[in-house]
Amino acid sequence: MPSCTSARGCARSARFSVEAALALQVALPAELHRLLLVFCRISAALLLLPGFGDAGVPARIRILAALAMALCLAPVAGPATAGATTWDTLRMLLAEITAGIVLGLLGRLVVAGIQTAGQVIGQCIGLANIFTTGMGPDATATLGAAIQAGSIAALFAVGGHHAALRAMAESYEVVALGTLPDLPQTAALLVGAVARCFALAVQLSMPFLVLALAANLAMAGINRALPAMPVFMIGAPALLLAGLYLLAATAPSLIGEALGALGQGLRLR
């Protein structure tokens, strides 16, 4: 009788082990498939997001960060289902990469507005010309690159990069895992981001545009009244000095507006 009980226990244990192995064999590919999809969206977004996608960040660090984020976001991304065929898997990967690119563009367009504002400010006060080069491969003028670098440094200092991480998590509520973004909604989102980009550039550079207009009108009036005076030799250094003082006075406001625009640009709803 004891041997029979032991045999039944061994059979039950063996059946449980087989069922667990079969369940793991079914669940593991689905989990890996979901992790791969999430990794594709996160890595595509990190290529373009401010700070994460800058040229100074090594590719190895970016890949490790994307993998860590994918491990954290995979449980909340959606149900773990593997593609039925290879073409289904490729279609889902393409959809995830597209969603990640759209998410990254929302943040990158804000940076483009900051760079445009810096270029306009440099031209207004006489610090931008064809011989100036930026601090990165995008050839942005020095002043624009400095404002961009200051905005991104302030963004990470105040924890603003959490907005990008929150946007990645919320993106799965807007665009389901493995599905393409809605074309009209995506187009409206990107058009609004471009509009905010130009509005931000004009807003940040408006004081310097007013300064440049007033300085040029003053120099024109002086040149009209005193033709023999070298107005440009006197006016250009004065405009540069006034522009630098104005930049020092408005730099905190510029950084604050840039941070607000970055936070608003990553809102998906």
C-alpha cells in the first residue's frame, strides 16, 4: 500500500512538472515577443527624445537604457501574444517603431524651436554668421546650442525627463501594442507640434527682435543725420553689448519657457 501511494505521488508530481513545462513553453515566447515589441518602441523614441537622443550619448548606453525601460514597461504595455506568422511579427515591429518615432518627434520638435530661437537671437545681436559652428553635428550656431544645452541640463536637473518616461508608458493607452498609430490623429498631433515649435521660437526671440529693430532704426536715423559718422563701427558693439545684457536678464525666463514647452510637447492626451 505505501508503494502504491508513492507511485501515485510520483505520477502526480511528474504530471505537474509536464504541465508547468508546457505552460512555460507557451508563455515564454509570448513574453519575449512582447519585450521585443516594447524595446523597439522605446529605442526608436530614445533616438529622437531630447537628452536621450543627443550625439554625446554613447549608443551602448542608449541601448542599455532602452532595454531597462522595456523591462519595466513590458508588464503594462498589453497582453503578451506572439505573432501568428513572420509577416505578422514584422508588421507589429514596424508599427512599434513608427509609434516610437512619432513620440520622439514630439520632443525633438521642441528642441528645434529652441535652436531656431537661438539662431534668431544670435543674428539679432550679431553673434551668428556663416563661419560659426555649433557644439554638435547639427551645425547649430553657438548661442542656439548653448541655450539648448542649458535647457536640457535644467530639464534633467528638475526631473523633467520623467515626463518622457511617463509619455512612453501612456503611449500604450493611446496606441495599443503592435498596432499602427491612427493616421489623422498622428497628423494632427505632429502639425500641432510644428506650430508650437515656431510659436516657441518667436516667443523666445521676441525681446531680441524688438531690440534689433530699435537699434537699427536708431542707427539709420544717426546715419541720416551724420553721414560722416561710422555708424556701424559704433552701433555693432553697442548692439552686441545690449544684447548680451538682455540675454543675461532673460536667460532664466528662456529656460523656464523651454522646460514648459518640453513638458507640454510630450503630452499625448
